Amino acid sequence: MKSVLLAHGGGGEETRSLINDLFRRHLSNRVLDRLEDSAVVDMPEGRIAFTTDSYTLSPPFFNGGNIGKLAVAGTVNDLSVMGARPRYLSAGFMIEEGFPYDDLEEIVKGMKEEAAASEIMVVTGDTKVLPRGDLKGILINTSGVGEIVYAGLSASNLKVGDGIIVSGTVGDHGACILALREGIDFGLSIGSDCQSLWGLVEEVLKASDEVHAMRDPTRGGLAAVLTEWSTQSGVEIEVLEEEIPVKDAVRGACELLGMDPTHLASEGRVVIALPEREAEDVLSVMRSHPLGRGARMIGRVIGSGRGRVVLRSSYNTRRIMEPPSGELLPRIC
């Protein structure tokens, strides 16, 4: 079986072959093909958003995608929730010697397909190959640049009277990776929600010019997002526990392992804060989009001055929604 060799990262003929025969074959575009030390790109006049993240995932393939798809979607989503149209992407690969070449090609294909879905261009990149044992498999770093088309979104913007919307079920990605690693079989397939959100986000921003904040609930899940919002905005958020959408298989995995689905990562969901009077119109728009059919309003901002999130049960009891602490499980994104 063909494998990635140390020579592929040495800067010589093997490196050129890897770039031309694999990366350019799948990611070719007018900017990347120049093969300059820096990409020179055109941006409309105005503000831009810039983000970077690194992705390490074992195993690198999961039900619903692979680490390449995850890297693109994660970067696109970080731009999108700041009101930025995704434009350009860099991709840096750190690969362990002996990593299967066919697996690497599938990962690059996953990046290609996800980039096409959001019309973002991979315009520059880098490859390093490390000796066996120095790295487990593959690590991908991506940076993204986006054009700000909706300014003012911030975790500090929540106001009393805001409604809190989530675009679909939570914890799917975290539960998918957890089940895969632990070999858990519930008779139901747990799939990741990994997907790029710009198409949905753009429709929401067209429907309302009063959105205060957006966030994709990745590491730390829904609980981390709401806790951060409440702290930074100095508000009390009340969440209706029974309104939080969770798939039965995800809930089952969490109950078995003593975990909270609101602490698990989602890689294709968006949480939105906006005036409650706007909520029904925005929910209607979201539910008409393929990525938002499960959208639901799960709570509201009920007071100021107390940075906390309160869960209200169906029995009308109230308790604090605790943010995750420690490392719940090995890195999944």
C-alpha cells in the first residue's frame, strides 16, 4: 500500500509530486496554482474576518465525514457566525510517516467537496511529514478569511428580551466520535452533524437585521456557548430543558456514559440570539433551509446583571446549567 514518506516533506521532488499529484489535483484554482510563497487575493473594500484553528481527530474518518471536511467546515463556520462571507482558506498538513496515501487523498477530497459547498477557495498551504511516532496520524491547521457583510455580532450583545434559537439537535458530532472510539452500538447510527453553515447563516441575516450574536457550539457544546454569552453580556438566560433538541441515540450514549449532551460538540449547528419578536420569522426561514429544519427556540434572556444560565424543567424546577470542566474525552475537533 502506498504511504506518505518523510521525503514527501523534504522540499524536493517527492514534495513537488505530492503537491501537484494530490493537493493541486483536488484543490486547484487560479490563486493556489501560482505556487507563490504567499497568496495574493482580491478583497472588496471593507472589513474582513480572519480565523485559524487546528484539527486533530482519531480516527480521522467518521460517520458523516473526515478530518478534511471537518477542518473546512469548522473554519467556514467560525467566519460565518461573525457575519462574514467565507472567501479564502489556507491548509497546513502535519502527517506521520507511513500514513496511508489513499486515506490522505480521501481527506483532501473531503476538503474539496466542503470548500465547494461554501464557495471558499483553498489558496495556500503547507505540508510537513514527521517521523513515525512523533505524531499520531494527521493534524490539519486551517486559517480563513471572510468578507464582513453583517457587522456587530458579538457575545457581548445579548439584551433582555432576546430569544435563543438553535438550528438543530445538539451533541451529534461529539456523540458520533465517542461511539466510534468506544465501539458503542445502540442499533441506531450516530452520525456527525459536520457541515458548513454559511448558506443558512446568510438566509438568517437576510431575514433579520437585529441578530445580536451567533456561535457554532463546538468544543464545550451548547452549555459553553450560553455560559460565555451570559458572562460577557452580563445577563441571565433561561433555557427550557425540554426544548433542547437531542437525538435519542445521542441521549442514550450520554446516559450510558454519564455525560451531558449539552457539553458535547456540534459541528454543523448555530446558536442565535435576537429579539424575541423576530424569532418566529427567523425560525420560519431557518426551517425552510436544509440545514435548519430542526430549528427551535430553546430559551430567552430574562434579566441583566447576573451572568448565569438557568435550566427550567418540565416540572418548573430551576437549576444552573453548568459549563463543562476538564477534558471530557480525547480531542474530537
